[in-house]
Amino acid sequence: MRYKKLLEIGGFIAGGVMVLFGVVAIFMGVTGFTTTRDAIKDEGITFGSADDPAVAKYADQWAGEQVTNGDQARAFAQIMREHTLESSGGLTYSEMGRYESAADPSDPAGTNDPTAAAKDKSGQPVSNGARDLWVTETALTTALNVSYMAERLAVFGIVVGVALLLTGIGLVILAFLVFSRVLPAVEPERQKASTTPVTG
């Protein structure tokens, strides 16, 4: 009887803990979701018009609208990458030289040779502006993509929280039915069967 009582209490405690974890996970997920969206809105980022090929390719349905969620932030990051590739002649950061080429200053490929680089008034090599643009692009698009990921993780946290909540409720119901209702009904039947005299 004492063992049954311990199992019953353990079932209620396990269910209660799961319910608590579920509520906390849902709360954290909702908080993370709303915080991410509020942070995106605070930046005041707006898509360009659909006349822009990059906007038409990645965010035609949001043309001219403000970026307010993770999906839109990811689309804006793709647009930024497209624009940066256009500015750099299709070259990525790793494909470009550190310095502006003296032979062709308009060439975004630049050069890594200081002697072949264009020089400023002090005689120092001029930095490749097209390459420097990638540094800014990478920082901004990373932030936008992190917003997308944060929103997805928040949704995942909410789903996990709901699963934990339902599991906890199920454990409490199971503990109540098995230990509080079923076993007390079975034990008297067993006791009655053992005390019934045998007639011949």
C-alpha cells in the first residue's frame, strides 16, 4: 500500500514538473518571438520597389513594405547580397584584392600587391572600397539572418513547450486513474477472493 502511494505521488510530481517545464518553455518561446519581431521593427528597414530585380526575385510580395518578421529579414539579406555582388562585379570578398589597382582603379578585383596598388597622398596603398563593402554587407546580413534563426528557434521552443505541457497533463491524468481509481478497486477483489471459504 505504501509502495502504491509512493508511485502515485511520483506520478503527480513528474506530471507537475512536465507541466511547469512546458509553461516555462512556452513563455520563453513567446517572449523570444515577440522580442525578435520588435527588434526588427525598430530598425525601420523597408523593401525597395518591385522594379529592383533583386526585390522582384526575393521579396516581390513585400515590395515597398517595412521588414517586420524573420522571413522578411532573411529575404532582405538575400537582396543585400545580390546588390553587393552587382557592386563588386560578381566577386565575393575572398575573390578580391586588398588594394585598389593602380592600373585600373575601377576594377573591383583590385590587387594584393602593394607595389601595384594605387597610392594616396602619403604614398600608402589605397584600400579596395568594393572589397570593404563586403565587410558591411556581411555584418548586416548576418544580423538579419540571425533574426530569422531566432524567430524559428522561438517557434520551436513554443512547440516543445506545448508538447511538454500535454505530456505533463497526460502523466497527471494517468497517475490519477491508475493509482487513485483502478488499484483501490482491484485490491478489495483480491482480498475477497482470498477470504472466500471453499465449499465442497
